[in-house]
Amino acid sequence: MNKIFNKLFWVMAVCGLTMTACSDDIDWNPGAAADGQGVFFPSSQSSSITLTETSGSFEVSVFRTVSSGASTTQNNCYSR
């Protein structure tokens, strides 16, 4: 008898969660625009750079959405 009630409880719990898991209401509102300069790397830029023994530097293009005035950003480089 206890096994029947236990299984019945789990069936009711799963059915209850299934019916409350989805909603037809679409009340999503987008968040506020992010503050800052909008600094990003262009999608045309390669994501990996191979340095030879003789090359000591390389160039990286960095764009920003706010083009007025000067801006300073911090770029970190990690080696694997």
C-alpha cells in the first residue's frame, strides 16, 4: 500500500511540474543598453596568431561603437 501511494505521489509531482513548466505568456522585455565604449574585435580578424622566432610583435584591430573622443582599454594576452 505504501509503494502505491509513493508511486502515485511521484506521478502527481511529475504531472504538476510538467503543467507548470511552460507558459504561453510572452512578456519578455529587453534589458537596458550597456554603458561604455562598446569595444570589440572584428569578426574578420583571425582568432589565432602564430609568431615565428624572428617576429617580435603583431597587430590587432580593435573597434568601438562610440567613435567620438579618445578611449583607453585594457587588453590581456594569455599563452597556452
